[in-house]
Amino acid sequence: MSLWSEDLIAVEQAVTLDGLFLQRVHRSPERVAYRHYDRGAAEWRALTWHEMARQVARWRDALAGESVAAGDRVALVLRNCPEWVIFDQAALALGLVTVPLYTDDRPESACYILQDAAVKILMVQDVIRWKRLAAALGERPYPARVVLLESSDEAYEVARRDPRVVVADAWLPAVGMGLEPRAGRPDELATIVYTSGTTGRPKGVMLSHRNILSNTHASLTVIDCYQQDVFLSFLPLSHMLERTGGYYLPMMAGACVAYARSIAQLAEDLQTIRPTALIAVPRIFERIYQRVQEQVATRGRLARSLFGLAVAVGWIAFEHGQRRRGWHPALLLWPFLRRKVAVAVLAKLGGQLRLAVSGGAPLPKDVARLFISLGLPLIQGYGLTETSPVVSVNPLHDNRPDGVGVPVRGVQVRVGDDDELLVKGPNVMLGYWNNHAASANMFDRDGWLRTGDQARIDSGHIYITGRIKDILVLSNGEKVPPADMEMAIAMDPLIEQAIVIGEGRSFLSALLVLNADLWAGLAREYALNPAATESLEDPALIRDMLKRLRDALRDFPGYAKIRRVVLSLEPWSVENGMLTPTMKVKRNEVLRYHAEQIERLYRMEA
């Protein structure tokens, strides 16, 4: 019997996402579905599909007792854990629509989403998060019911004082009625996922059961997934990359998902869980890359030379395995180098990975080359929340690290005006919730979705070459529209001009030109010499400017956090080449001018 065996559920059998869950429970009742860390018992625990079904039934019955109707929206502010899946499946079993919220989003942003989607029931991780959110909600009508997962004395006290609030332990029935298939339709709305918009407010991407199921199955035609696979989940389930790739895809394949305790404990969890599959954003691979480089730098000359040789020969071995180059004598060294160098590095990732996927943002070439050279099967993909999210993935047998792969089955792509990548397929969203104008703008007259990214297509492979939309993509995959943030920042009378930066970085920074007329007075407040350049780098002044930025961006979602700034008194002008004649900022010229200062900002990035 082979170690690896497939047990895929067809889209036609599942019909809906809750149907997918029921099919999996029927097929694999006693297989381990999820592993999670029990902080109270200080140990890892496992749940089978049958045990998950019993919990889903309890939550479904509790939700049904709140007088909800099919199509109503329910939301959750919850870190990755089995309860995330349980709540989602219980809601889907009633025909409800799930609205995921980020656990670290700003209360004001979450409040906007709850009102915009008219969320009836909200599940919250703990009392601390609910108190923050409650302060922002005030007397607003939604949500009508709040369920606290935490069952502490404080949680019960909050529930006693606020009639909206219940504690999950007391709210759930001891046993739920058995789960039965419902007559759901594949084109029903399954979820609304809010993503950054161009007005400073997030937009609700409407995805149907068919959207997500078709995309999940299409991804499995490019990436093999087996019952024996173990996924380590740590990207937020609020992100469609993790939701499709790390939740619905393993469910369709019958694989196990283990929930990491935290990003800080990820290295330890990799050693404990020893996953076979990993889905991450580039920032995770960048961090590991940096640690490897730091460790190599502390070794002796021989060890450093051996490592460099392993990377060089490993790349030749990769290219030879991909049939893009012929045999080379250096390949004779690869078995030795793999054993002496590569195995030790890959052991830091658990030593069992047969697949690692990077998505959400471009993966730096040096990072990709290092891991691939050391034998990690690392592939890059491309997608959008609006496409459920996968558009393309690199196949393992035809992996081109500088590209984002080939379109998954059923997805069509073409290059339109301005080299914009256009997409069609069953994975493309229904539109934006409560925003017909934005929905219409996302499609051309022939019904193709505009991605906003420039691309070229060569031998079936997609290569992203630029961005039409003014969007920054952080290394964690978050997409940030800087123009609206810059306008909000420039409303401060002290700030004459502003540019938000952070493309490919782990956080946002800002370049600010201060109002020269107000600078002298501000400098005196901090006992600074207004004529001295170094005064603009005063720590107390920088802290004040960061606070001003927080205040200016208070109505923006959680991603709009400026962590560092560069202050200047020299305006960007037509004369110095940083403004166009129509007074538009030449962004690239400004970045080039401030390149050294920007590099200093991110030198300590970690």
C-alpha cells in the first residue's frame, strides 16, 4: 500500500461548503481532522471528523435559536482554531453568510463592517477584544447577539451586564441534533470578505459556494494533496488564501490541519507538528531566510564556502530536475551537499515538507532561490480575494520561480489594455456588497475581471510585471491603497506633503514634508534648533508625528498603521523634478531621492 493516497471529494458531490463538510464526515469519520494546542492542559489535542460534526451540530442549534434566516450575516473575530471551522460550518448549515474579521483590526474598521453587512450574530475570541469593539459600537444596531468564546468569570460578568452578550459554554446545548444535508444551491452567497478599498473603507467581496468550491478543486488539479498530509495553519483564516488553501482544500482532500499557537512560536510548532504542507506569505520565508543567513555568517570560512557551494549546486540540480538544463559534473556533489547542508536547514521547517506555497505578495528572488536550491519544493501562486482567491500556481514539475504559475483549471486569463491581466472563471466573485459602482468598475465590457496588475503570458505561465492600480503590497500579503491614506495625512496643517511606502516590506512608513511656516514653532516646543537638519530626527518629535498619523488614519482599517517616518523640509516641486506640471507627485522620483533614508528605515526590519 502506498504511503500517499487520495480521497478527493468532487464539487458535484459537495454542492455547497457545508455539503463538503458532511461528505468528509461520512467518508472519514475517525480520521484526525484538526490538531490544536490546549493552553489549559499544556498539550496538543486532536479532533476527528466525527467529533467535529458533533460540535458543529451544537453550534448550529444554538445559532438557530437566535431567530436567524438563510442569507443573514454572522461574523467572527477569532484566531485560527477548530472553533473557527465549527462556527463557519454551523452557519453555513443554516444558509447563513459568514463575515470574517481580523483579530488585530481597528475597532472602528470592524464596527464599519458589522454595520455595512448588518451582522446579526458576532462570535468574539475574548473579553478584551469585545470591550474594545463595544466601545466603538456604542448604540449601533449590529450585532444583535455577541457570543464570547472565553468562559472566564469576567466573561460571565460582562454577559450579566450586557443583554447582547452570552458566553458560548452557557449558550450552547449539551448535544446538538444530527446534521442532515440541506437543499442548498451552489450559487448562494457563502461569505462576504472585506478587503481594502479606494475610499479608505473596506469593500465586501461576495463569494458563493460555487466560487470557493470550484477554486478549491481547481487548485487540487495543480497541487496534489493526500489524506496523509498535515497542514500547519498560521495565516489568518480571515484571509482567503488561508481559508481556501488551508481550510476547504484540506477538507476536500481529507488531510489534517494543525493550528499553530502563534507566529512567535512558529519555529517550535514546525518542529513539533512536522507538517508536510505549508501555505505562507513571503514574509515568513524572508524571516527564515534572514535567520539562515545570520547563522551562516557566524560560521567559519569552510562552513560558509560549503553552504555557498550547496546553494549553487542545488540550483543546478533543480534546473536539471525541471529539464531546463542538461547534466553537469557538479551534480555528482549534490547527494553529499544535500546530506551535509540542505537537510540541516530544512529540518528547521520540520524536515517533512513535500510542498510549500507562497502567495499574497511577490516572493523575493533571492529567498526563493535559496530554499529551492536546498531542496524545498517551494512554489509561488497568484490570486485576489475577488477570485476566491487562486488564479494561478506553479506546478512542481514546471516550477518557474520568477513567475506566478499557470492558470488553474477553469480559469481563463488574458492581457488587456495597458498589459492588464484580466480573469474569467467560476471562481470570480459575485460583486461587492452594497457597492454596485465598485462592482461595475471591476469588470470590462466583456465581463473580464480587472486585476489591476500588469502581466505577460509566456508558454502558459503568467509573469507579473507591474501594477496599474496604486496599491502597495506588503510582504504579509496585505494590499494597501496609499492615495487615500496620503490625502488623510495631508489634512494635518503641519504636513505639507506625504507619501506612504512599504511595497514588499513588512510594515508601512511615510515620507513627510513639513510645513516650513509652522516648523520653527514646533521646533521650539521640543527645544530644537530649527536650522539644524538633525532636529528632524529627534526621537520625541518622531513619536509625536507617529501619533499625529494614527489620529489622521483612525477611520482606516487595521492595515493602515504607519510605524516609521522620514521628515523633511524640502518640498517636492516641479523645479526639483518631483512634481509633474499638473502638480502630481512623481512617486518614483521621490523614492529615488530619499532612497538612502528609506533603506535606513527598514534596515532594522524584522
